[in-house]
Amino acid sequence: MINISDHVFFAYDQIQHRCVAGAILSNSNPKRGLYLALFGVRKSSQHRGLGTKLLTAIIQWAYQTRNRFIYLHVHVKNFKAIGLYEKVGFRKVEYIPDYYSQTPKDKPDAFRMTLILR
């Protein structure tokens, strides 16, 4: 098994007994930054505030553990995700052409988004 993540967070539905949202973060930046490598909410659990709650908890944890920023990459057409990230304070800082070059559908471009914590 190859472990590329340093931190895993998830939201668990105790009634349905399943994970409904999750995130993987990595300490990939030597300047006390975290990379949000993966973030997702099960489709059937979207629009209930779970993504916002999980992301807010991650941000609070990142601040308490003295990280300076969190950054991520998101597909330019993933409007739901971009809206969520902007809602909690992330800002678009870079447009990256062909970021998802392995993805055959749609335009493979991404935004790099960053949230400054301190």
C-alpha cells in the first residue's frame, strides 16, 4: 500500500451506516501549507450542508495545528465545488491549462485555489 496522504477526514451517517463525505490532505508544502488532494460528498447527501460542515471543521483543525494556508485544484467547470470553496474563504489564485490532461472529457483546465489561515 502506498500512502500519499497525511490526514483523512470523513463524515459518517450513523443511521445509514456509511461514509457520506470525505477529504484527504497532505503536508506537501514546507511553508506550513496543506494540500487538499481530495474532497467529496456523496451525491445523495449533497445540499444538506455536510460539505460546508466538513470543510469548516478541516479549516478549524488546520488553523489550530498552526498551518498557514490550504490549497487545492478544482476543474474549471466544477461550479458546485468552486462555490463551496469560495463560500468558506478560498480564492482563485491561478488558472492552469491542461491540468487534467489525463481526463478525456470536457476542458481539462483547473483553478488553483488558496485559503490563507494566518
